[in-house]
Amino acid sequence: MSERHELDAPPDIEVEVVEDRSPRQEGFLRVRRLGLRNRYPDGTTSDVYGYDVVERDALDAVGIVLEAEREGEPWVCLRSALRPPMAMRGGYAVPLDEEVSPSIWEVPAGLVERDERGVEGLRRCAARETLEEVGLEVEASAFALLGPGFALSPGVLGEKLYLLHARVEPTDRGEPTLDGSPTEEGAAIRFVPLAEALRATRDGRVADAKTELALRRLAELRGIS
């Protein structure tokens, strides 16, 4: 077998929805209970199998890297986010960290609304969420994509998350407008050196995957190892 040195596209397998057994639901998240069938490149198909998919109206999201400069060093904005499911880990069979704080450090983030389409829409979303979560007014045009979108939990949710970054001046920050949700109340906002933020991903003080990827992409952009 010849050795391949480049990663090519995965197999082109189509997934067909054969039946939808989803119960009637309301709320932010919904579970679709489906019967699926795979169609393989050679035309053969799999047996029908059951699969649960989580969905929501606003599927995709942005993560926002707000960068400031202090004494020639890049600093970044981190915001505490209240994630109630983390407080419930003690009730599940988990291998480590059975109970953890529901407040974790993240880059600011938010869901993309239906009318926020294309790259310009992502920039508008980033500007809106920056004002809402951090209290900084930043023009949408100031944001740039920080690499391609990626999936966080593709076995459960079809969400893709897009990282954007912009340079800001922290002293311009006002009060965050917030979204009215109790999960956004009482958040702490910190600008810290990028090097310190990266150390925090290595020692567990920052345990959010999108945040670690965002910080590492920014470090790569700035030529920081």
C-alpha cells in the first residue's frame, strides 16, 4: 500500500432521512428522533438506523477575539460565562472532575441570527455580540475571520463556529448591554496578556475548546509559538 502524505477528502457518503419520529417540542433546543440511511459512493445503502439530532433555530455561532496592545505585547479579552450543565457533572459517570464550577472563562461568543448571512453577516454578529457582552462599540468592518469555521460536537449538533478578531482599546469599554438572560448576569471581563491566556489553557484555568483554538489561531497569526 502506498503511503499518502496529504489528507484528502473523506468518503462521499450521503445521509438520507427515511422517517422522522420526533415528538412535539418547544424551547431553545429540540431533539429530532430520526430514521437514517447511508448511501455509499458505490451506490449501496446501509440498513435504516435510529439517530437523535439536537437542533435550534439559530444554529451557527461566532467566537470573538478582541485584541489590544500593551507595551508591544498582545492582550486578549476573556469573559466569564455561566454554563449550568457544568454544575451537573457530578450526577453523571465521568472519569475526572466530577464537580466543576459552572462559571468558565471564554472568548465572547454568540449565535448568528437568520439575517446575518455571509462574511458580512458574521462581522455584524461579532459587532453586536461585542457590545452586548463586553460593552465595546466596534464597527463590523473592523472584524476579520480568524481561519475557517469548525464543528464543536458534530455527532450531536450540526453547528459550525466561526472565529473573528478585531483590535480594540479596552479603555473605551462601557457597560455591556446584555441579552436579558440570567446566564449573562454578573459576568467578569478581563484583558490579559495572550501569553497568560495560553498558559491558562495548558493548566486548565481556561477549559473551553473554542477559546483555546481562538487563542492559538491568534498566536499563530502573530507569529507566537
